[in-house]
Amino acid sequence: MIGTRHEEYNRFTNKLPFVLNANIKRTRLLHSKDNNWHENPEIQICTQGEGFVLLNGKKYCFTKNDIIAVNSNVLHYTGTQSQLTYTCLIVSTEFCKQVGIDPDFTTFTPLVKSDALVNLFGSLTEIYLNESAPLRIAKLNKIVLEILIELSENHSVQSKTADLSPKKFACTKLALEYIRSNYAKKISLDDIARHAMTDKYALCREFKLTTGQTIVENINNYRCIKAIDYLSAGYNVAETASLCGFSNLSFFPKIFKKYIGSLPSKYRKNNAKQL
């Protein structure tokens, strides 16, 4: 049975407002175990073979050079009954809004056939994989913007993406919103349920089903993600723990290592900016 998970893409590194996963391989036996969803627009291009993408349960088949646009908060799953290679581009929601392409009001066409986009993806992947390419960061940002413009001008409609999202996400999204706004202070399940306008027991069940995490796991995971920013900026471990809502200093290193894979002191030593 395929599960469901929520993915966090709120930190984009190396001056790039996107994540590019090139040449992902899938077979009938090698596949993801979960549907997933996130706030960031995602664009997939089939580079070899054939497969399908489920978008909120609706199946779209794609073969070489076909493009699938996954809109914000859409539950999606990519698979194949034979062999499939595809490249996946996930773009920062904030970047989209900054350039005037707001995912809350722009809905990309799910299945796109476009030579222009195929060429842009080819250039994007080639430069991305070549870390010594001249003006690499500038060129990559330019190409991603061109991809968004091409999709917006020729393969989209103006609407509210929220209308297309599964209704069962409603309480979960409100809970996530509350966690993100209040991670720095003590959070109670009653407070989250009140914000989500639901019963706390029902919320716990829905949250686990639609994110793959318990509420406590999600809170700790998000606090650790925010802790990375403070540690990288030069804050010490104790300051970071306090700023991220960890009232127990001895608890913070264990949780940070669980979700980030390193002790916070070691992470700070390796990643803190030179002040």
C-alpha cells in the first residue's frame, strides 16, 4: 500500500532557488513507497522510457520529452510498469512569488509537450552538473526563470491552487502553518487543534496520514531545519536551542542529530559563517 508524506523545501542552498534531481531511475520494482506533497511547484521531464504520474489520484502517462507540472500542494506519485528515467525540478515558492508567478493563483497544465521547455531543461541539467561552468549560478537562475515564464505564458490558467488540493489536507495545512509560525515557543496539541479548527485526536490521525509524521516529529524536524540557519549564522548551540523552542538543552543535540545527521556543535564548526 502506498503511503503519504509531506516534504519540506524551505531551505535552498548554494544561491539557487530550486532543487534539481537529474536522471532519477524507476522500474516496476524500484519505486517510491509514498505519495508526497509540498508547497513548492515541481516540474518533471521524462528523459528515457515511459511512466506515469498520479496527481491527486488522476493518472497522466508520459514518455520521452513529455513534461509533468505538479502544482503547489498537489498529492503526486511517479511510477512505471517498465523503465523510466526523469529529471525533477522543485522551485522555491518564495522565488516564484518574487518574480510575479504566485503558485496560489497560477495553475500549470498537468501534461505539457513543449520543445522550448525540453531545450531549457537540457541546458539547465548540463550547466547544473558542470560545477565549473562560467557564470553557473547566474545562468541557472536565468534558465529556471525562463522555464517558469514559458509555463505561465503558454501552459497555465489563473486560479487558486487551493481549490485543487484534496480537502483532507485542510486541517493538516493549518497545523503546519501554526507550527511554522510558532516553532520558537512552547507548542501544545490543543493550540494546534484550535488553530486547525478540529478535534485534536482527529487532527493527529489526519496529520499522520497526510504527512507520514506525527505532529511531534514534524515540530522537532522543523525546529532542526530552522536551527541550521542560526548555527550557520554563528549562534552557539545554547542560543540556537532557545531560539528554536528547545527548552531542554540536553535534548536538542539528540534531536538535531536524528533529523540532520550531525551534532549541532559539529555542524556549527563546519558551517558557521566567518564573523
